[in-house]
Amino acid sequence: MSLQAAASLQRVARAGGDEMAARLLRLDAAPLHVVAPASTAGAPPDVPCRGAAVDYDVILLGGGLSLLYAPLLADAGLRVCVVEQHRVGAAQREWNASSHELQALQASGLLTPSQLSALILARYREGIFAWHGGGRQTVGGVLDCAVDAQKLLAQALLRAKRAGVQLDSQMRCEGLSFGDGGVAVHRVDAAGRRSTRSARLVLDGRGAQSPYARGDLVCPTVGGVLEDVDFDPQIGEILVTTQHLEDGRQ
């Protein structure tokens, strides 16, 4: 690592903490095109056989946005486990969502109307798309709410604990095995200890970091502080490009 890169990483750590810096290093080291690992089926007793007991009904891989499912599944009477390689229920920034999409959190019973309202940091009158060398388009009702992601996940985490969800932080999934009785999740913790848990169903909520993802989209958030800038806080930038395509990407 160059001295300039090391200095930049130190600034990230000071601003967002060591966990944020570690995530940035992992993203930087990750290959752009990830090939899913081959199935390791056929290695009992890891692979559940038909009629055999499993540890859980559902295992959720990833404790970020997918954590919202955990208390709802548990409320339905299912045994649920969340496996997260970092910390379950942690978020480093706010999320943007559309107003009508957020209503699902209330309709599901996950949040009360007052809890949902308290999570919205800002509402945008309109959003803009602006293309480098092109025009500008405005839309309404699209990603028009800035949501406090940390508070949202904290609410989901509290509900999950109350519902008896098993929460396994600092536990990385290193592979899956498939049998006609369910799926085995092969895990390794921060100390390198390996374990296997089985479920009838595994939901992969790891996004672009999943080896099963069919794309190489990585969307880090890069920010800065501007002073003496005149802007309208009721307008949200949904997508603004500042350069032309390069190697088929922008």
C-alpha cells in the first residue's frame, strides 16, 4: 500500500471507525467478477437428509437490510438465525427510499406510524437525474426519503431479539452444502473456528459481496464537506454522472 493510500485509509478510520476501514480494504481486495463456490453436497452429517432434523427453519446470510425479515419470520413461528461477518444490525450511512416503499414497514407491523416517521431524516420535493454532456430530468416520489439506517436496523434488531432470533455476529459464511432435506451453512468465526448449521431455507442478503451475486456492482459512498454552497435541501440527487463511459463503465 502506498503512503498516500495508507493516509487515506487512516482518514476513513478516523471518520467512520476501524470497522469501516476494514470493510473498505475488503472491497478493494475483492475481485470484480466473483465465481460462486461449487456445491459441497454429499458430505454427511453436514448435509441434511430427507426427514432429518435441521437447526433452523430459515438462516439469513447478512445482517444488514435483510435483518428486517428476521423478526417477521420469527413472528410467523419459524426458527430463524442471522449470520453476519461483521456486526448484526450495523449501518454506516443513511439510506434513500421511496415513500410508498416505506409503507411496507408499517403494513408488515414491523414499525408503528410514529416509529416510521421518526426514521425519516429528510423528504425531497423532487429528485434529479443529470447526465454528463446531456440533459437533466426530474422525478417525484422516487427515493424521496432519507432514512436513518442505523435507527431502522436498531428497531429490527430489538424486535428480532424479542422474537428469539439467533444472532451470530463476526461469523462468515464460507460455503453451502445442499441436500434433499435442507441446506448446510459452513461458517468460520473471527478466531478461525469452523462450525456448520442447517436450515430448511437459506436467504442470501449479502448483496454484491455474495459469491452468488450475478454482477460486479459495488457502490461505495464517498463524501466530503462543502462550505458556502447554495443548494436546495428539498431536491435529491438520484443519479448524476460527471464523466463519460470508460471501459464500458461509468
